[in-house]
Amino acid sequence: MRRHVLLSTSCMLTLSATLLAPLAAHAAEEPADAGAITEIVVTAERRVQSVQTSSLAISVISPEQAKQAGVVQMRDLIKLEPGVQIGQGGPATQIYIRGVGDFGASPITNPAVATNIDGVYVSRANSLEGNFHDLERIEVLKGPQGTLYGRNASGGAINIITAKPRLGEVSGHMQAEVGNYRLAHVEGAFNAPIGDDIAVRAAFQIVSRDGYATMGFDDDHHEAIRLSGLWKPSDDFSLRLTVDREHVGGGRGPAYVFKGPPSAALLAVLNANGVSLPTDPRVSSTDPIFTQLYYAAEVVSGRCYTPNTIPVASNSQTTVLGPSDRGLCAPGMSAFFKPPNISAARLNNNDNNISAELNWNFGLATLTVIPAFRKVRNDYVTFPFVVYDDAANGHPEQSDTYSLEARLGASGPRLTWVAGAYFYRENQKAHAGGVLAQTVFSGHNETISFFTTESKAVFGQATYSLTEDLRLIAGGRYSQDDKTIDGMNVVYADPISFPFRVGGVCYQKGPICTSDFYAGAVKFKKFTYKVGTEFDLTPSNMLFVTYATGLKAGGFNQLSTAGGTRPGSPSIYRPENLAALEIGARNRFLDHRLQVNVELFRWKYKDSQQLFTTINGVGNPASAYTNAGQAHMYGGDIDVIAKFTPNDTLHVGVEYLKSTFDKFVYTTSGLSAATTGCKITPGAPFQTIDCSGKPLIRAPKYSGTASYTHNIDFDNGSSVDATISAQFAGQRYLGIDYTAGVLAKSYVAGDLFLTYHSPDRNWSLAGYVRNFNDAVIYTGSFTNPNLPSLYVANVAAPRTFGARLDVNF
């Protein structure tokens, strides 16, 4: 399913200009012979270098592999890479590598796994969709990226590298795909020269698919276009300009479905009222079937109320509210929560980008400069939390980013080096919260924040050959992150002119009931480094040892340390740090028909940033980050490719991971034995929660992929490829609740592919069945803080099937 290759540090300047190369290198595939494993090589400085003989582990996913796996969204990469868990938190993408990642779906953090598109860092995970077309390759790197990449990252990096314009060539391709769930997918690209030294390339993608969940949720409707131009007047100078736009919308958006097991109290309420649990694992939280679960959960949570007896927060008066829907409440009581209002569902996210890349070889070194600007405007509603950014009223989630990277590099007989500087600035506005559509009141709360992030860094790395077979690696990076925040949490009281509270929570809109203002600035500085050695046992066998550090900057939570009408100090969480020791071997045997790559690792994780639920200054539940003390992870990764015959290939990749929080203690309120599996120490107003000894979330003990491909060649030159593959992972916790509600079971999902290639290779026709055993794969799980007995979850794609036609010209 994937090619696991290793990027030599001595080749770092030649992988590609979008990564570390000062020259415009590009990946190529050159088989040694018909029976050997395909060699992945890079070309730069007029020589060819293999990437199998190096110490930086990198999984390279080809365009064909991405097509076969149906990669059109970031979360689809989970099918291709062991140790990587990708889920959806609303429209935002949650990426974890070996338990290091980001649970939050808000703009208050920067990712632990950095994503770069053509060398440009992308800060907002929900602006990544729509970029998986006309690709050169996708690269997945595991471990801290603390020396050479644009922004520091504690967990790893994913590099999306698009196809570049080609001089002197008129070419292109088209793809049309149809499948169940009314899938219609069209994409293509066209390349044309303009004279001898200029070329342009245009690419597009349109995807429309109905939802996997009921009520139309978990659908996909997006469009993307990319225009690029290349000017290369000589072999020593090139300039590329790229403009692209992506729009994700036109449908319901990601789904939240019911996830058990239900609590005994919830089952008791359901049984007493003759209500059965839904049996379909893809029943959306907006489905009428789900209504009874809401009603039962509010009974369990004590959310039923007696009409006309709701106390006012500021005095002893009572409201004059009449009864609402009784739901499953006792006679004479009214339901506090309503079913979600799906008419409010929307997803309308827009991403516009422009970037350039200059490469100039002036003899002593090559200069590479990459400036970029990215504009993101997101407008969406997520359920069941009813969190939205309202562009219709002039309040979209906004992110404007500016970045500039400049580096020099050269490669000689014994020394290869690169050094540079990086600047990044992001201006954000987040307008979240919105109508509490699940209550009987027309309450309204909002969180409005303005953020700025400015990151500066200088970096360098070198590889020196002591002998022909022994190389030393050393690199470092000094980075500084400056952040500011200015925001507020407000709760309104409209149309009712006086405030009131229910269950200690304020549910009003209109005139301000209460508020929490915060403003502040913070600076984070850090030096990270990498050292290592590589030793070639033979031309086909290498050993290596590396030690690297990386970090993810700290930041602000959207709440003050004490609520009030005057700005208070915002809640701050610290940077997280990761140190990784890697020992490995890269091997080819049997005339390059067997490849065995092995890696052992031990990671130390300090101040891990974990999302939890607390109470903000207006008394409402709020999501915030806390630092989890210390953790450690160790394990191994083995990747085997065996080419039994020129027409038969077996590929297996497996990772074992053992992870433990050595110290994880935080404070919050309102948790009980039913809502956390951690130790609770009572306190007022906050409890102490101790999750020490628990595993990291999204960190299964084992995960992997396996595939077998058989090729049938015909006398006329045509061929058929048949592939059966599987992806698997063990059980893992999906959130820090550590309850059965956030525990995902192990799974195995199988795929089948059959592809016919025409004799001239100008077209192909493929049929597929993905997840043919219809495994239920949970990718995220959490609970509404107002209904702690009711867990909801995100689920990966069910069984899908379809056909794809590819035409090349």
C-alpha cells in the first residue's frame, strides 16, 4: 500500500526544493531490473542518489497509491501509514503520530504534526482539504522536526508535494470516478510550454458525495483549482509561482454518531420508557431516532425543570416560562434540551493561497527563497455542540498567514550543509459559540477572540563523511514564538430582559447576562537540535543512530484566570517538548528483491498539551488546554517488501507502540466516576484529576498495513493489476476521559482493487471495494459537558465501491 523509504541526510539538499533542497529536485522511480523492488531516487546537482541509504524515516506515498486508497481528504491517509491516527473534530482535522497530536478543533493551538504544501507551512488543519490532487508525492515523517522545517513540530510532519510545470511538454491527465453514496469525482491537469524557458500548469478537482451517516451528515462536497507557472532561463536559476483556491461546503459536514456503551443509568431510563438503542452505528446525533437519547440523558443529568420555577441568577425572583416538551421527564416536568436544529447545519470554508519558490545556484551554494500568503475564511456548524462561525452575519473564522523562508545549501564530496532563516505571522479572528439550539430557551453565548502569532527561526544542519562508509550528522534551530490574544466570553439575555441560570449555567441572549474578558501577550524561546551517525555495512545495508528534539509552542486558552468586565490575564499553557532516540537498519537482500527496514525508538514527552473541559468566567463549560507533565513512548517499526516474482509483490508494515503518561494531573469541575476513568480528588470549586499511568490517546499498541499485488501481462502490451490489502489497529483511547465511551475497539479493514492498463498506457480502468468487511472505525469520541452520560463519536468511511477511469495525454 505504501513505500517506506529513508531520506539520507547526505541527500537532504537533493530531495526537493519543497523540502530541504536548494535545487529544484524531483523524485523519480528507476527499477534496477524487472524482478527488483522499485528504487526511489532523487535527482539534483546532475547526479542520482538513492534514498534507501539514510537515517531519516519517511514514507513516500505515490499519486497512484493515493488514488487507490481514495485519498481526497487528510483523514484518508490513515489507510496508508502505521502509527498515524487521523480523525475529525468538526470540520478540523486531528492528526496524531505515535500518540502526539492535537485533539482541539479551534484556532487556539498550532499543530503538533506540521503539514506543509510545497514547502509552505499550513497552520489551520481545516484548510487542508481539497489539496490532494495532481500530486507528485505525499511524505509522512515521524518524530520531532526541530532543525530544518519551517515551524517546529513535536510529533512529525506531512508534506504534500504537488506536480510542477514541465518545460517543453504538452501533457495532461483526466480522472472520472463514480461510486456508491452518489460519489462523483472529477479531476485533471494540463501542462503547456510558453517558449523554451516558461511552462504553465493548471489542475482542478471536484468531489461530490452523499453522507455516510443518517440525515446526510459526513458528506463531502469540495472544489479546488491550482495554477502554477515556471520560469527557468538556465540550469542555475528557476522561479515558480503558484496560486490555488479550495472551497469545502455545499453539504452537512462531519457527523457525530452515538457511541456506546451507554451507562446503566441511561439504559434504565430508556428501558423504563420502552425506548431501544439505535442499532445503526452511523445514526447521526441530529437524527430523530437520537432524540430519545437526548431526553434520557437529560433525565440522568438532572436537566428536567418545573415550569415557572426557574430561579433568577441575580435575585430570588422566578421566570414565567411555560412548559416545553416533556420528553422523558417525570409528569409535570419539562425537557430542557431539544433535538438539534439541523436547518442550521452548514459548511462553507474557503482557502486562498499564493506562493513562490526561487532557486539560484551561484556556484558556492544554492539560494532558495519561498514567500507565501494564505487566506482562510471558515463558516460552519458542528453538532451536537452547535459551535459555529457565522459568516452570514460578518463573523467567519479568519486566518491570514504570511511566511518567508530563505536558505543556502551545498553538497560536496565530504560535506553537505544547509542553513537558513524563517519568518511566519498569522492574524486570526475566531467567533464561536452561537445559539444553544438544544435548549428550550433562545439562549445565546459567544466567544470572540483576536489572535496574533509571530514565529522567527534560524537553522542549520550538516552531514560530514569521516570515511566512505561513516557519516556524522549535526543540526540545530533557535526559534521564538510571540503570541497575543484579546477576547471575551459573553452570555446574553434576550428576549427575556432579566438573567437566569439553570444548573449553574447561564442560558440567555440579548442584553449581557455576564462576561469574561481577557487580553495578554506571551513569548516562547527554544533551541532544538539533532545529532546522529550513519554507517554503511555494505552498499545495500546500513545502520544508524539519531537523537532529535522538537517542540510545539504554548499558547492561550479562550478564558481568563478570573472572569470580569475588565480584561484579565488569559489562561496560558506551556510549550510541549519531545526528545526521540532512534536506532535502525535499512537493508536490501536477494538482488534487491527483499527489503527489510527496521526502526526502534524511545520518545520522551514533556508538558504534553491535552484538551479538557473546564468552566470559563461566565460559568459555562469551555474547552481548554493543560500540560500533562511527562510521558514516554517506546516501540518498533518494521517494513518489509518482498518481490517474489516480477509480477508478485508483498508489502507489510507493522508498528508496536507502548505509551504511558508518567505524570498527568489537572484541575477541573463536575467530573464523576461515570465521566472519567482517572483518580478524582474532591475540592472546591475544582477537583484534581490524576490520569498518571494511563496510555496516550490515539496511540494503539499495534497498527499496520499489508498488501499483495499480482500483475498479469498480456501479449498486446496491456495488463491487469489485482491487489488485496488491509489496514489494522489495536484498541486505543480517543480522549482523556479514559472511560468506555472513548475507548475504540481494534479493527481490520480490507480493500480490493482491480485495474486494467491499456497497451499504450494512455488509459486505465479500475474497480474497487474499500473496507469490504464494513468495519466500524472510530476516529474520535467525546461527550457534551451538559450531557455527560451521552458519548458521541466520529467514524471512518464504511464499505464503499466504485470505478475510476484515468486518461493520460
